[in-house]
Amino acid sequence: MRCKLCGRPAYIKLHYPRMYLCEEHFVEYFERKVQRTIEKYKLLRKGEKILVAVSGGKDSAVTAYVLNKLGYDMECLHINLGIGEYSEKSEAYARKQCAIIGAPLHIVRVKELLGYGIGEVKTRRPPCSYCGLTKRYIMNKFAYDNGFDAIATGHNLDDEASFLLNNILHWNTEYLAKGGPLLPGEGKFVKKVKPLYELTEREVVAYALAVGLEYIVEECPHARGATTLDMKAMLNEMEEKRPGTKMNFVKGYLRKRHLFELREKVELKECKVCGMPAQGEVCSFCRFWGLEKPLDFRVRRG
Ligand SMILES: [Zn+2]
Ligand SMILES: [Zn+2]
């Protein structure tokens, strides 16, 4: 098959919209789509300082690569979770990716910072639950301490569709209020954006390959990933039969999201330890890690 635009041999067959593209035109298509997503949902403005959270995986690497190529002012943050060899490998990939991109990379190591890696803490909480809490806190505090205007993450269309489907199956309505490509900043919460929101996982993989980004393929050893993978497989099966299923599902959600939003907002206080937003006296991060002094992520710039 041949590229719809230039007639050269096709690199990829897109399912929705259905067309064949050569490598060069696919790369162009992908980048234009990221730019359009940013404009359509008003995610970022030129001149804003953006922190990209790079995990070593494909999605965040592609996010950093494209934002840099589109001319955004961006730097990267890698959080080493202290999960043995898996984390060492992830960090090595993040370093390689940022070297290719030519973006400054900051690294925070959970084990050095807090004494234990994820999975080493004696607690009843499953690792994935306090891992998520820890990552979200560090990302936000790092961005806040260093004056970033936004945090960009690598969530793609498949991630969003499977997140929504899973939460609908369990009727987790409080989570269903929190989807979407943009979480506006508020007080000490830095704005969060998902520039790959309308691109499929398959397109992200094809793009990474086309521009020569290598990434970690293994799943985290703690991952409860099975459910997400089942959801994704189910959605892909639907997509095969009815192209556009994922996109329509997600866009329909964006139109109906208000149905899940809480009428009363929870009043947030300031954490007694770190001063960041908290539901009680002490924020869930400082409480979990038993902190008595706030963490300071300010980077000295020469
Ligand atoms: Zn072409
Ligand atoms: Zn705190």
C-alpha cells in the first residue's frame, strides 16, 4: 500500500481516520495532531515553562520529544522509584531519551530522598497506591518549587479510554470527574496536561520508532496492570470492528463529564508539615512517609 499524500510505500495504516501514510507524512501528521490537541483544549501557551515527567517509557518520551520539537520551553523530571533493577533500567532509558531530545533532565530518587524504595515500605497499602501518591506529590512539588507553569504527562487515548471504562464498570464516579486532557492549576497545584490525549498507543509506538526513541518495555513488577491490559484489549477489539469507538467514547465523556463533578468542593487546608494542599492537618504524602520537615526540590541554577 502507498502513502495517501505522496504515493511512496506506506509506513503505517491508520484506522481512524482510515488512511495509509509514509514515514515522513506520518511523523508530520502525529506532530500536527499534538499541536491541534494543545490548541483545541487550551493546554499550553508558548512561553510557559513546562515540566515533562519522563518515566523511561514510550509515552512520556514521545511527549517530551514532540513538545521540544514544537518549540515549547520544557525540561524533564525522572522519578526513580527505587524498585530494584526495573528502576535502574528506567532511569537509564530516561537519560538516553533526554540526551537525544537535548532537554535538561532532573532526577529525584525516592530511596535517597525517603529511605525506602516503592515496595520496601512496611505498610498494608498496596505498592501501587502509595506509588501513585508519591509520584503525584513529587511531580507537583518539584514543579511548584521551581516555578513551572505546567506538568505534561504521556497519557494517550488508550490510557484514557481504559481508565474511563474501568471506572464505569466499578461506578467510581469520583474518579470519573477527574478525567480529561487538562487539570487546571489551583493554588499550589500546578496545571497538568496530556498532549497525547487524542493519539492511540499504536500511533505513539510507531512515532517513537520513526524518530529513533528507545524505551523500557517491561511493566513495573508491582503492576496490577492485568485489568488495564484487559480493558485495552477489549477496546481494541471494538475498535477493529467499529473504527472510531475509542475516540467517540472519550469525546462523549468530555461532553458528559459535568454529570460526575461534585457540587460541593472539598475545602483544602495547608499541610502543617510541607505547606502543600491537604484534606486534613497533614497531607497524605507527609502522613504516609512520616515526614517532620518539608522536602525542598529547588534546583540551584548556575
Ligand atoms: Zn507520504
Ligand atoms: Zn505535606
